[in-house]
Amino acid sequence: MKMVFVEAIGSKVSSIGFGCASLGSRIGTRKGIETLERAYEAGITWYDVAPSYGDGMAESIWGEFASGKRDGVYVCTKVGMRPPKTSNTMRLLKPLSRVAIAAVPALKQYVSRVRPTPFKVSLSAQLIRSSVEESLVRLRTDYVDVLALHRPTAEELVREDIIRAVERVVQDGKVRAISVAGDLEAGITALNESLPYRFIQIANAPLEPNLGKLKERAHRQRTFVTHGTFSGLERIVAKFHARKELLGALGDLGYRGSPTEMAIAFLADYAFATNSAGVTLVSMFKKEHLDFNLQRLGNGPTPERLNDVVAALGAGVKE
Ligand SMILES: NC(=O)c1ccc[n+]([C@@H]2O[C@H](COP(=O)([O-])OP(=O)(O)OC[C@H]3O[C@@H](n4cnc5c(N)ncnc54)[C@H](OP(=O)(O)O)[C@@H]3O)[C@@H](O)[C@H]2O)c1
């Protein structure tokens, strides 16, 4: 497993992190724990959860998985988004909908359209304190490695009461380091050296190259935690179909297979190569996805070699 040293917590962690947004919603408890165990066996030590993930279930399921191995794993949880209100009927229907989607994958689109989604709540010192306490209970631990402010506004990031509240949970030993998990504006704000944010979690993909924009401005040591690896897959595949020269350029770099297979490998390589010093979060509940992503990790072309394709797609790549 490729490991990276994370200064803010003084530890080496796996450079690929397991994204748990679907843990408890799309993925049920039993399958979720089996999958997390498989990832752990493969050497993944970084896990990303939030109170809002998995319809509010992700933290508890992770807590069950991590009990007995807390010293060997790192967890980032968040504050600022609440899970959707799920009625008893919806809760009862959830296992049924998983079975239905497994049998007819086309149903997935419909179910995601009608599913209620998490919503943002305003940050306050009181919310930060209570949310951390509640997360610790669900995660079955007495500290989290990272607490991320979840989709904060730029104004919330610089507010005195919020800064004091996050510093307080660190001083109390409940949190080891603070992160921002939001959009580019939040990421840029968090780079300010006088603020306490040591991690920046942000989407990063060839069509959304946020990391390059942040790295241009970063003067101090930060750990970037990226996600969104496969979110542009359909658009990239459409571009490959429309512009065969892009496939030719990937072929020259050694990529083989159908346009979709080439796009998947290219997206994984881009994500890992551009954030080689940080942690790339990926959702990998399917075994073949875990195996494929681990096989690509550290084995793709350098960012410089990917640059031609990225430039041709209309985006820039920076390492
Ligand atoms: N801070 C934020 O606001 C924020 C926002 C979004 C996400 N996140 C974090 O980032 C994590 C990842 O989320 P994401 O949106 O970036 O999703 P992603 O990792 O791009 O995964 C999206 C989909 O791609 C599939 N996949 C994974 N590896 C694949 C492969 N090799 N080939 C084909 N498909 C593959 C996954 O399937 P399976 O899971 O079924 O294997 C999943 O359905 C989340 O779980 C969460 O922890 C944070």
C-alpha cells in the first residue's frame, strides 16, 4: 500500500481513503462492514464519514467495523450537514430498494431522484461541540483524527466563535486536526495561514481541477483530501467518443480497452497522480473497484504525461 506522511497528525496513512457516503443508504450494514474489512485487509487505513452519510447510518456502521482496531485506522468525520429525515416507511423500504436495484440497475436513477438528501445547517460553537460528542458515540471512539467543517460558507470559516470552537475540541483531545470540506471558495479561504485548517477536502478531476488552483496558492503545508474521481465519467466518455484523437493520445500512453475502460483508468490515474502527497477518497464497495483502484495506485503515468490529454480536454493539471 502506498502511504503518505500527514504532518498534522504525525502519522503515515494510506494514500487512498475509503469514502463512506453510501454506507447505510445504498449499502446495507452487513455488506458495508464486509467491504470495510476487505479494504482494511488490503491496507486502507483512512476512512471518510459524516453524520449525514448513509442516511445518518455511516458513522454507526463504521464504529462497529472499527471497534477492536481503532489504533490501526484513521477517520475523518464532519459537522454542518444533517441527514435527511427518513420516515419509518422509507426505512422499511430501503432494503427492498437495494434488492430491486441489484436486480434492475436502471432503477438506481429513479431511486436517487426520489431519495431525500442531506441538508446544510448553519455552523455555531454549540453545534460543533454537540455534533462532535454525538459522532464520538456513534463511531465508538473517544477521538476523531480529523473533523471537517462540511460545506461551510467562506464567512463561517473566518468567524471567531467557530475558530475558537474548533480549537477547543482539539485542545480537549476529541479531535486531532481540523479540515474544510467544501467548494473551491472554501478551499481558498482555508489556505489563509492564520486559520486552523490543516486539511482541505475538495473535488478534483480533469473537468474540475480544483487541486491545481489550490496548490498555486498554498504557501504552508496542507494535506489535500480529494474526491470526485469518477464523477465526470459519462462526460469524459462522451468526449472520447466525439474526439478520437483523445483516445489516440491515451493509447500512446499505454491505455487499452473500450473508451469507458480507458476513461476509468485515466480518471483514477489523474486523481492519484495529482494528489500524490495527499489522500484520494474513493467509494469502492464493489470488490472489482477496490482491486482495480489499488492496482492503478502509483502505477499510472506521471502528471506531466497525463497533461497532454488533460489540456486537450480543456483543463489544466498541476502537481
Ligand atoms: N466533502 C464533500 O462534500 C464530499 C462530496 C462528495 C464525496 N465526498 C467523499 O468522497 C467519497 C467518494 O465520493 P465520490 O463522489 O468522489 O465518488 P467516487 O469515488 O468517484 O465513486 C463514484 C462511483 O464510482 C464507482 N467506482 C469506484 N471505483 C471504480 C472503478 N475503478 N471503476 C468504475 N467505477 C468505480 C463507485 O462504485 P462502488 O462504491 O459501488 O464500488 C461509485 O459508485 C464519498 O464517499 C465521501 O466520503 C465528500
